[in-house]
Amino acid sequence: MRQHLATGAAFLALSMTSAFADDWSGFYAGAGIGSLEVDTDVAGIKENDTAYGIHAGYRFDAGQWVLGGEFEHDWTDIDLVPGAISVDRVMRLKATAGYDLGRTLVYLAAGTAKVNVDGLGDDWGGFYGLGAAYAVTPQANVSLELLEHNFSNIGGSGIDADAWSANVRASWKF
């Protein structure tokens, strides 16, 4: 996780620019790709793989502060126990609060997530993290988001898991 946070801090430092006549308010949707790592409380069961997904949300720009809500759905294929237990997807309901730096928006994210684990079942858990979005144009932005998830007693199995995701995303505001 420290490596992910260091990557995020470097991204933020490189993306800070002077003010740009941009308003972060409005509906947006997009797609992303990244990495998802799942670490269970069962010794030796920790795997990662590529995750890709879609997202849609709304932001309200109140001057320097920006608040938002988002739905995100990521697909992956992480074999925790090959042929028996795999993580297929993660869905998130996300709240964000950020600071408007002009073309760059830095934000904190938190919410609830549902993980689908074939072989164990579904589970709801919480997540938190940070992100940064850069306005390429007034309608298009790219972002980097780093999240940590916590799931307990997945599908009633007694197995707990932590998951970390790092995603690069592209969004279109309309």
C-alpha cells in the first residue's frame, strides 16, 4: 500500500497547475483499468490481477471544495484457489470530498463495496482511499485512484480479506 500511496503523491505533485476556468460540477461517466490485489486471512492466499470497469457519478463544485457520489463496477479474474475460489467483480457506492486546484482535483473517497467471490459468495465491506483527477478539457478528465477495501466473513465462510486497488480512469462530463 505504501508504494501505491507514493505513486499517488508523485502523481499529485506532477499534476498541480495554475487555475483553469473549469467547473467540476455535473454528471460524468467513464471507464478505467488497473490492478486489484486480494489478501485473505488464510495463510498463503494472496493474489492480484488486472481489473477494468465503468463508473458514473455526480460532482458539486462549491468553490474550492468539491463533493460527489459515484457508482463503480470493476471486473477481474483473481484465482485465490485455482479452479475453486475466484474474485470476479467489485461494485462500489462511493462518496468523495476534494479540493479544487484548477485543472486538478485531489479528493478522498470512502463508501461501501460488494465483492463477488465464486466458491464463497458475495460480501459487503467498506473502503477508503484517495484520488486525483486532471481536466484535459472542460469535458474530459483522467484520474488515478488508490483504494483499500475490508471484507469480513465472506459469504459466511469465516474468511476475511483486504483488497487494494490502483486504477487509471478516463471520464467524460456531460
